[in-house]
Amino acid sequence: MENLGLLTIIVPCYNEEAVLPETVKELGVILQKLISNGEIAATSKLLFVNDGSHDKTWQLITNYEKKYDFVTGIKFSRNFGHQNALLAGMTTAVEYSDMMITIDADLQDDVKAIYEMVAKYNRGYDVVYGVRSKRQTDTFFKRQSALAFYSLMKHMGVEMVPNSADYRLMSKRAVQALLKFKERNLFLRGMVPLVGYPSAKVYYERKERFAGESKYPLSKMLKFAFDGISSFSTVPIRMIMSLGLIVILISIGLLVFTFIQWLRGVVISGWSSLMISIWFLGGVQLVCVSVIGEYVGKIFKETKQRPRFTIEEDNYTPKFKENEQKFRD
């Protein structure tokens, strides 16, 4: 039993009051069954990361901590975002855990896939991705936009696991390697494959959200996608360069055409073409400046070295320190 790996299941929470009781119930059953089957250590935990919730999420977490020894939580001082919540959970748990699983609180990801993830970890895999076998619960727009996004990222040379979000298992050494990455604009779906340790996949069917509302509206999804593209690839900059060269070639072609027409004595009123060219080039310049500005802005943020998150309360670490003290006594 002493050689069993300690598992921490990390669950980011933002206004999850409606779904949290069921989340604790379902994940608690999974955790206790794995412990009773002798697959993980008896001190394994559920770690809830309260990402600046405005409802009773943190109150529920602290109540469940008193009721169940396997429930712990950390609380952010404000909302820092889903990716930072995942990273904070891993940063907090990595010292005491042999493996960590990240999963959203909404129960759309099949929690039963955790059994297979742990089994694959015990067979020597450091990273086990939860991969959706179907996307039937998504709207037509979301399915098509997701496929387009994965295709775009692939063409830009970004290594990703299609139809895999942030539902995954990572070993201690894999998380330690991931935490060495210093990005401030986090895109974990693109960062985790860069770790490079042995990996496997577990396929599952995604369900409807159990309760509450989605925390990823279209605006956040678009921002998340753009962060992924701009953080991992310089292809957009090269595309802008190519576009600039094409525009220059077109302008040279127009210059040659105008000169030939002048030699032929044909004078064409250039008001329309001039105005169209000015507007077109002005639009191209604005797009180029905005994209380049996005890259420069990210570099500027990197130079500030601001903390990714601030933990106001940490109830996870004290539990393990208490266990260590009991062991010494």
C-alpha cells in the first residue's frame, strides 16, 4: 500500500454552486473506489480551485472539507481565469501527488474515464489525454468551429490532441516539467504535448452540462483560440509578410499597366481605383498593425513577470502537513 501513487483530482470552479454537490458526490465515488481497489493511495484528494466565484461556491467547498477528509480547496483573491486555476491546482498539488487529473466541475466530461486514466498511468504513461469520441452534444457552429480551429493549429505547426480539452492525467514529473514553462498567456492544450513524456489517450462521450451555465461564451472562446494561435506560432506574422509582398507585386503590376497605357495615349480617370486602393491598403495596414501589436503586447506582459494567480486561502497543504506530523509522531 505504501507504493501506491497519490492522486489529486483538480477541479477549477467559477460560480459552480448549482453543480458542486453532484460533482463532489460523483468524483468522491470514483476516488473511494480507486482507493478500495488498491489503485491509488488512501490519502488521495479532490482539490477544488475557487476562481473568484461570486456565489456560494467557496462556502460549499469549505463545508465539504469539514464533512469529507478527501475534499480540499484553494481560494483565489479574485478571478484569474480557467487556465490559471488549473495551473494553480497543479502547482499546489505537485509536491504531494504522484499523479494529477484536471477536470471541469460541470460533469460534461465522463468521470468514469478516470479509472482508465489511472490504469494507463500505472502502466507507465506520464500523460493520459481524455479525448471526445463524439461531438453530438455541441451545436453545429461549435462543431465546425472546433474542427476549423484544430485544422488551423495543425497547419501552423502547433502540436495538439484533437477533441481533447483540459481533461487529462499528468504524472508528477510531467507537471514539474510543465511548471518550468514561463508563459503568462496560458494555453495548456498546446503546452502539455511539448513536455514530451510517454502519453496515451482515453476516449469518452461528452455529456450535457449537469447544472448551471457555461462559463465559455463565444467571446471567451474566440479570445482563447487567438491566445493559442499567437502564443505558439509565428505563422500569422509570416502570413502578413506574404500579404505585404503580394500587395507590393500588385502595385508594381498596376504601375507597369499604367505606364503602358500612357505610352498608348490612353488616359484613364483614376479616381475610383485610387480611392479603392487607399481604402484597401489602409485596411491591410490596420490588420497588420493590430496583429503585430498583439505579439508586442504579449512580449510586454512577459517582461512584467506578474504572478499568474494569487491564492487567498490554501486548505490543501495543511492536510498533508498534518499527515506528515502524525507519521513522525
